[in-house]
Amino acid sequence: MPEKTTYRDAGVDIEAQDEALREVRHIARSTFTPDVISDIGLFGGLFRARFEGMESPILVSSTDGVGTKLRIAQAMKIHDTVGYDLVCHCVNDILVQGARPLFFLDYYATGKLRPRVMTDVIRGMARACRENGCALIGGETAEMSGFYADDDYDIAGFIVGVVDEKLLLDGKAVREGDILIGLPSAGLHTNGYSLARRIFFDQLGYDHQSVLPEIGKIGEALLQPHISYLKPLMPLIQERAIHALAHITGGGLTDNVPRVLPPSLDAKVKLGSWPVPSIFRFLFQKGNVERTEMLQVFNMGIGMVLIAAPDQVDRIARHFAQIGQPYFFIGNVVKGGGRVVYDAPPAGFASWIE
């Protein structure tokens, strides 16, 4: 008779999963809010829909990943930052509609489950959840031998938040003459990594440990965390001081700001109105990337754009000054066709980025 075949023979180690999940339960519980009414491990996470003080609550949901930034984490053997990135990215995606996060679920897939790696990733998620008042109430772990290489893993996140309908931001309030205010990013955040990796590692031949005078160690520069803008912006949302928000992710300013513009208006962005972080200057100069490509692939140092009426600008500036939040006035809203137009410095684009 043929020998018995087991799931482990096929590449799936249930005991390793159980070991990792025991630690994950402990990590996730540290994020629980009073409205979580289930423990990790049930078929579905339970959250009490209690929205005190809201007249007409609207649920806002989003899902995303962190792209090929995972390759940097795997090469550097630093795994908690990408879990942190994932949550902050999702928080920002619902924040732009005025929502505060309620709960988060994750998906973790790998070729061969490494319990320490998985728990590091989840630990980063939990840290971001705690910082943003968001409960990590469940997820899925998939060990997929033969589909992923042994040390590869992928992560995705799903978030649900809530906003009172009267505070919903949908871009309909944007008017000609509104002011564009940019909040700085911490590097690439979670977008443009396929191009950045091609330039640094394929074209220029550096490795992740290479140190450059302009940016320091490449791997560390590329792992700078995705910032959550929830804390500086939620008070302004509640005070109705903002007409719209745009999270500057894949597509850069070029594609993301138009998502909150009426079809008859443009966002006129003044290049040179904020400092470009050195990593973007390096990619432009050494990678021989076109101007339009830089502006459409990367955030160029702006992670979130506020659109506000001129009479709200002083209030917003005072708020940011009180909490120490850097900001830049980067343009205004003009008549147009629902797109971003760039106003380059007198000496041109290259002078700004160089």
C-alpha cells in the first residue's frame, strides 16, 4: 500500500498556523474597543452598531494592500512596518469621506507559514489600529504552497468606518476659489514601489543595504511608514471646516485630486510650494523619469490634500499650529474640466525637483 499522505506533505503546517494564531489572538485583543463583542477565532467578527450622537450614520468601507513594498520588507527582514502601512492606508481612504474607523480585518497569504514573520506583520497592524481607535476583529491566514514561494507573503486589509451624513465629504461642496492645502508624506507611503525598485536595484545596481548621501540606507528609506492623517483632520471634519479631502496614493496628485472635484472645476497645483523629499529627487534625476510620470506615480511629498473655503484657512492654520502639524498651501480651485493642472516655477519643473 502507498504511504499515507498528509496536509504537511503538501506544504501546509496546521500546527505552525495554530502557534501563530495563538499569538495573533493576544495581539488583536489589545486593539479591542468596547463595541467588539466577539473574540478572534469565530467564523465572523462581531461589532455592536452603536453610533451615539449621530443623526444618520453611514458606513464607509474600503480594502487595499501595500503592493511591492512587501519586497522591501522581505529583503530587509523587517515585517511590522508593512502591517502598520496597511492599516494607515485604509484609515486614510475612509477618512477622505469624513469617516472614523470602527474595525479592521486582514488577509495574510504565504507559501510557507513562518510564525514569527506573521506575528510581526500583525503586530504592526495592531499598533496602527490602536493609534487610530480601530479594532482588529478578525482575518484570514492562507498557507498556499506551490502558489507562493516559501518566504513570500502578501497582505490585504478591509476596513469599516462611520460618518454622520451631515458630515459626509463627497466633493459636492468644492467651489471656485477654494484653497488647496497639502500635508506632507513620509516618503513613498505605499505606492510607486515597482518603479522605485526597478530604478534602485535593476537600473542602478544598488542593494537594500546600500547607503546614499541623499537618502541614507535605501531599504530603510523605502520602508518609511505610511502616515495616518486621522488625528489632525478629524477635528476639522467635525467642525465642517473642509470641503473635500484627497488621499494621494497610486496615481499621485494627477489622478487622486480629481476624484473629489466637480466636473466644471480644476485644481491648480503650484509646483514649488512645498519641498520635495530627497528620495523623489533622486528617482527623477538618476532614473530618467518623465515629469508627468513622477507626478502620476508618486505622491511627491504630499500625502493628503485638503480643499477648503478661503474663510476657513485661518481656522485650519491655527489648528495645525496648535498640534504641530506641518502643512503647505499648494494651490487653488479654478474653472476647468475636473482635472489637476500644474503651475510650474518660472525656471521649470526640473528646477523645483532638483
